[in-house]
Amino acid sequence: MDDAATSLDGGIDIHSLRSRRLGTYTHTYTQRDAMLYALGLGCTAAADLRYLYEGSEDFAVLPTYAIVAAHPSLALVPLESYLPGGLDRASALHGEQYLELLGPPLPPGGGRLVTRPQLVDMQAKGSGLVVVLRTVTSDDESGRDVAINEFTTFILGKGGIRTPWPPAPRSPAAVAPNDPPPRAPDAVATFATSPDQAALYRLSGDYNPLHIDPRVSSRVGFPQPILHGLCSLGVSVRLILSRYGGGDPAAAARLRSVKVRFSKHVLPGETLRVDMWAEQPQQQQQQQQQPDAGACARGAAAASGAAAASGATAASGGAVKVIFRTWVVERGVLVIANAAVELLPPPPAAVAANTGATMPVPTSRL
């Protein structure tokens, strides 16, 4: 273990690790990269031309591409030298992902994005160690920050490491439990992945052989190469934006944050089903504050008004939080849990066109 990462009592010096400057990673992308990523998430020319054709008047980059741009920077964090006994990368599982977008959408014409990684936290949990790495990505030309990512990794076999420090401060959206409300989903969408979905998605930069080489997947216990968790995330968010865009053709620009927990793997060729519950912020706060004794009554009332609540939320022109769960249909397996998408209010013009009413200009975020 790196001597500089060791405290006086022989443990890990977490304060030293958190303050380290770990360099920067520069990601250059073109319109072709943006279109290839959209194809990897299942976009089609019939339904998603604005993500696949550079000649489209409203050509745009899918907002979750900000994860792709930051992911390679994790290689700058030498976890092998921080942990007693080193690190077998095969024992590191991608447990959670948080994305927060900080401003206008990524430039559709391409650009250069600079990402700075930082170790945020280590916490022993059961037989493993939870490690949180945060990245801040900036537009190289303007210098403005465009996205924050938090990659949470569960490292098997490291549960014996002492972590006496308190958890690091994090955004409330990054640690929210995101429990679905007690009613049937407000909306459900499905997507049948292709047997070649992982082979296509990996061309956006994640070349882990686990997703393409049967010898590697067999060695770690999977019947075949598995789909990237970040592909399942991207597909889920794309379906949510399609459902809750409120008629806004630029709905992707409203994405404020995404939080997911990966619970199981997906095999290419399986069908994903995304269950969605949409709530405005005040609805969610009221639900969290209500006592458990009234849960049954609330559930019955909520179920009877689910359809009305869903339509009102999508068309109201306000901010919305969509809690979701993603399942594999064929196996009935939950693959993404503890998940939510936060959407900012649509522009006033889009709301007026959608409802026939003039809406006030929003002045705050979620």
C-alpha cells in the first residue's frame, strides 16, 4: 500500500486520499460519437432522428453521454496502491451511478471535455468495501462545469478494512432511497435489447471483455457476455424522457440528475421493462412525512388517482421526479433499483404549446 496513504496507526489516511490531485482526462467527441452512443442505447431513425442524424434541425447529444465522457478518468485513481493487499479489478462491481448535469446540453457539434476525478469515500460494508469516486467534467472551450458523476464501486473481499470515519457529505439526490410510492406504476415502457447490444454499446468506449468475450464471462460465472450496466441505465433514462417530456421535443435538455443502483445483470437479447412513478417535489415530501399507519389508506387513494396524477404531472409544466425500476422481463429479475430521474420544468413556450396556457418562468431547480 502507498506509504502516503497510511495513517499513523497503520490504517488508511482517508483525508490524504480525498485531497489528492489525480490529474485530468480529456475526452474529445464528434457528432459521430454521439450518434454511435444513441444507437448503442437503441435509438431508431423512425423515433429518434434528432439523436441519429446530424442534419436534423434539433440534433442533440443524449444527456447521459456525460457519463461516457467521464468514465475513463477513473483509471487515474490508483486504488491498487491505496488498499491493503492491492486490488483485483475483477472483484470490483459497479454498484451505483449518480449523474448531475450543471448547465446547457453538451454542444451538438462535438467538443473537448476535461474531467477531474477525486476519491470521495470508502466504507466497509459486509464482506466488501464501498468506494465512491466523484468526477467533475468541464467544457474545455468555455471552462464551465457541465456534469458531476459519482461512480460507486463494491469491492469484494475487502470488508475487513477499518473505516472509522463518517460518510462523506454528498448531494441529497445521490443518496436518496427512491422508494416507489404505494400505487401501481404511472407508466410502463419496454425495450427489447439486441443480441448484439453489448457489442454495439462497447464502441462508445467501455471495452471491458466481460461484455464481448465468452471466455471472460464464463470465467467469472456468467453464462455469456453481459450487457453494460451503463447501457441499461441509458436505455431506462431514454424511455423516461420519451414518456415524461411533456411534448417538448428538446425534453432531454430538462434532465437534471439520474441516480441508479445496479442489482443484477442483463443478457443481450433480453427485454427491459421500466416501471415509472412520477411525482412533483411537494408530493414526494408529503409522502415521506406521512406516518406508516396510514400507508394502506394512502395506497388505495393513490392507486385510484394514479392515472390522473401521471397526466397532471407530465403536463403541469413543473419540475418532476420520476422514480423507476428496471426489470428483465424474461427472468422477472430486478436489474436497476433505488433509481430516479429529476427533470427541470420545460421552457414556458413548450408548456404553453402543450396546454394552451401561459406558464410563469421557473426560478429554481428541484
